[in-house]
Amino acid sequence: MEAGGNTGELHSKSQSSQTLAESMKDLGKDFDDVLQNAKEAAVEPEFKSGFDDFDSMYRAHVDKVEDQGEQLAENIGSAGREIEDTDTETEDEYQGAAPGGS
């Protein structure tokens, strides 16, 4: 039975997680931009103020999603590196341990 992880697949997932982290990095700014554009397009004053209300209601949620996305991506990348390091370290220890091994 083999232990460890598929480091090639983990590297691929790590790259995907970095892409996720990059896209999450500016989520709050993107939220600001969307709201600002919507406010500028709104004609009625009550619609404009509605966007401020929307911002105050959902800002914390957007910030939390941004933070969690970045943390998740970092955790995936760290896990992949840790498994790869462990596999590399133990590979040498087990080389030749089995009869007929090199």
C-alpha cells in the first residue's frame, strides 16, 4: 500500500488555489466599484441612498468571503507543499528498505 499524495495533482490544485487567492484579493474593491457605478447610474436620490444601505448590510459579508477565499487558497497551497516535502523526505528513507530495492 502506498502512502502520500499525488504531488503533481497537488501542484495543479495549488496553482488553482493561487488563482483563487488572486481573484479574491480585490473582491472588496470590486464590490465598491459595482456599488459606485450603480449609484452613478441611479437617477432618483432614494435609489442612490439604497446602495449605501446595501453596502452597510453586506460589506462585512463581502470582506469575510474575501478573507476566507484567500485563507482557503493559502491552506491548499500549504498542504500541497507539506505533503510534497514529507514525501520527498521519506522517499530516501525507504529507498532500498524492501528486499531487492535499490
